[in-house]
Amino acid sequence: MNHLTIQEIELIRQIGNETEKKNFDNISRTEAYFNYFKKNPDIIWAFLASMVSRNGGWNMCDLEGSIFPQLMGSKIRKQLFLTYERANWLIFHDVFPQLLLYQYSTKINKPMFHLLQYFHASGFIQREWQRYWREADQNRLMTALIINEQNVIQSPVIEHPIYKKKVFHSFFFTFQDWLHFSSVLFPTCGGEVYGASVNGFRTLSKRINLGKRLASILFHPRLFPYFYEFAEKTAHTGSRYDYEQYFRIKTLRKTPMLRTTFPIIEHGRHVYEDWSKKRSVSPLWIYFPACHHHPIHLTDWYITKSNQLQLILSLYKIVEGK
């Protein structure tokens, strides 16, 4: 940092502090992404991140809801929560300094992306921010951020020996993956649900493709206003009641709120490595358009899956003699 100006050193410090403050838990991250999007509507990835982060919170709270505690022990539930939390934390830790540095650059009307290296941003995403400054291609940047963040979690989470063995190869995770129970949902205040189910979560290219599919749903010109209205109107608590409250058929709260359920996790620093030095970027990731092989309107699907889960719980209780 010897060759940096005092202002640049101070900027790095401020961005680091703000990132740490907002990387508190799933609720604070979700709010930070959405507030950022409202201030910087050209960075459309931030809205996608906020809506996907909501889903992360709902997945966490499912673990202590009315069904999963009866299907699996507390040890695997804790491990699953820590996996969601670690991936959530890592992505925010990586991307929020990028977002703040861009915001500062627009204020002074001068690109400051040479400072990205001090936040351990990959060489790939540093080049993409510089390109965005020149070309202002919003979709290209959003795709680049999807690619970057999925690569960021690949080694430290998806391929981490402990997570790999205890989570991604666990019966529960394979079962969820196989039955498409795990899905990313975009609700509306009209009680409708859109989105895509996650199958093959362990595969990097499938997660990137999912991100692109989700973006194409979220920013569909006809649907976007409804999703934005939901985000604006509905505080994120982590409970699925956040959106189930809008359903035509009234339902009780079946999952708890995140901050009354889970402790704050102190994350240890991890070893920084530039993924783009060891993994090449597939042209398919950047240029191949999102393809939907299944319907994106999931309201009926969601209700059917909820009923199937109840049925599985009933059968499990019969088998176990409970």
C-alpha cells in the first residue's frame, strides 16, 4: 500500500468497515443488497442478490420449521445452516467492496477499480468492472458477477472436505436435489410465486446457469414491477410467512424468524486465492442465454411440494412408529 494516497488508504478502510458491518447475518446482507440497488439501479445484479439472499434465509429457517426437525437430527441441521451461512457470508465479503468501490467511482466520476486488488477480487471480475465502466453493459456485468460469485464459493464451500462429506453427499441433500425440493422463489404481493428449482447444486456450471435463469425471470419486463413491489413492501425475516401471508388460502406461520432462531456466526478468515488463475472461464457461461426447461410460474408447484413434504413426514412417522 506504500504507493497509495492517504485518500485511497482511507477509502479501503471505510469500505472494509462497511462491508464487515453489513455482513452481520442473512437479514443484514439482504437489506444491504436491496438498499444498494435502490441507490444504484444500473447494477441490476444487486436486486438479484437481495432476492436470492431472501431464499437463503428461508432455507435456513426451514431447518427449524414444522417439518425438518422431525425428519433429521440437530447435528445435520446445524451443519446445513453453517453451509448456507458460510456461502452467504463469503459472497457478500467478496462482492460488497466491489459494489461500494463502483458507487464511489460514480461519485467522483473516475474509475477506482485499481483498488479492487486490496479486497482480493479475482482478476476476472476486476477486468469486468473496467469493461463495465467503458461499455455500461448491465447484463454483461450481471452475468460476470453471477460467474464470479459461484466460483468464489466453489473451493471453500462446495469442494471443502467437511461440507462435501457431511452436507453435499448427505442423504438429505441428495434427496432434496433429486426431488427438486430446493428452489429459488420470487414471490409477489398478489400471492403468486415464480422461480426455478435447483437440481445439481454441486455443479458449478449448473449454478451459473441457474443464476442466469433466475435473472431472466426477475427482470422480465412484465414481472419485475411485482417482484420489486414485494421487496419494497415486505421486510425480510427469514420466515416463509414473509410471502405465504399473501397466499389466497390463508396459512399459519410454519417456519420461525431468523434472528429469534439462529446465533450470529463469527467467521474465520479464509485463504484468498484468485479462482480465475486456476479455472478458465467458459464462453458458455458468458454468452449462452438462459434456457427454461420448466414453467417459471410455481404457485401450484409450491403448494404441491408442500403437500408432498407433509406426506413424506406422515410416512416417515408410520415407518418409525412415531
